[in-house]
Amino acid sequence: MDVGMSLDDMISAGGRSGGRGRFGGSQARGRGRSGVHVSSRGGGGGGASRGITKRAPSSSTSCKVTVVGVSGGSQDRRADAFRHEPRACLIGPNTDIKKAAGSVAKFLREGTPPVVKAISPQNVNQAVKTLALARSYLADEGLDLYAAVDFPEYHSSSSTANVNLHIAQKRERTDLSRVLAQLTVSGSSDPGKVAGAIAKTAREATSLRRLCVSCAGPAAMLNALKAVFLARHYLKDDEVDLSIVPEFENVVNGPSLVHLFTIVHQPDEVL
């Protein structure tokens, strides 16, 4: 894939080959420019960014993410990392995310990763921040986690804000900052279109098998997670799956970003 191509072209191509399923009317086939802004450093973006921002290689303003583009074995199998739900961590409006993150880290150390659940954009945003914070608690021990995104009610209502994040322990902690592409999602983004872009990037991933979906704020976070969820369904026929590893970034003179490092892998592969 040419990562310098316009995002409209990327979405259009992703829609033709990406949206193989229909969920509540969302598809990756939209070609309209509404809610989509394409920008790169040095090219005058002009105006407020809305929708998806596709960042070209070496153009990211993030110090944590380096977009390197697409470069042109045998896998272990995960027996039941995402199939059991021995514990659930519920994130609500009064949840102390530091305590919740401590619980997630504790469960992971004990070998019983929880399912983190939340309903409402605000709580979903807090849930992802909980995972990012839990990762920081685990850093000194060399432990890490990743999550599979599920919206159990999406098939009946695409407006749902009920999310389950199925946690698993990562085999080793690695630098994730080099990615194929970075998509910045806003509260006005169309999750189906973003999912098409994610699916297209995932299909063309070779040696470097990850991209980054960045967002700031509850509405943007909900859209980003829905996009990853939809992309997982678009990729089923390709026998490809996606998992996320969330990470904070504090931006000088700007909002705090959450990067969803999205790993491309085979279904049931141990990461």
C-alpha cells in the first residue's frame, strides 16, 4: 500500500475490499468527504481537523509514533486467552481508575486477566485509560497486556456504547512506536469508514504488523473502538484479527492523546 495516498482513496479501496459485513448499516464503502480531513506536516492543513487524519510516513506530530509505511512463520496458538471470563472489571462514573488499573495489573500477574466492561462514552474512555495505566504499573516487571474489542450489542444497535475489552497477557514488552500508518479519529468520524482504512492496512501488512489509531476524548474513543471492532469483522474472511495496546501521550499545549496500537495477527495467535 502507498501510505502517501490520500485517505479518501484509502477508504474507498478499503470499502471495496474491506467491508464484508454489515452491522447496523455501517459499512466501509462510503466515499464522501464529510468528516474526513487529510493532513501531513508541512502541507498546510488549514482549519479544524474533523473525522480521520491520515498521517504520512515521518509526518506524525506524535513523539511516540513513527509511521514507516508498508514494507514490501509459524505461529503459536492461544488456547483460551480470550475465551474465559473468570473476572470482570466494571468501569462506572464513580470508578477510581487508579484502583481499577491496580486490579487489572494484579489479575494479570495472577494469570487471570479480566474482561474490562463499560457503558457510555465517558465510561468507555475511562476503561481504555485504565488499561493504559495498568500497563504503566506493569512496566517495571517487564509485563504487558493487550485487548480484543467487542461490542456485544452492536448487531442490534450501532449506537451502542456497551463495550467489553477482553484482556490477555503479552508474551513480552516491546517498543510499539514504529507503525505502518497512523489514523487520528475524532468525535465526528464514521467508524465504518475508519474500519475500512484499518482493514486495508491490515491486509497489506507484512513484516511490520501494526498501525496506530489515536484519539482524544470520550466520543472519539468510542468511534475508534467501534472502528477496530468493525475492522475485526471485515477481516474474518482473511483469517486476520486485531488487538489493541493502549498508551497515553501528553501533548504540549494540547489534549492528552490515547494511542491504540493496533496489532495485526492471526486468530488465536499469542502475541
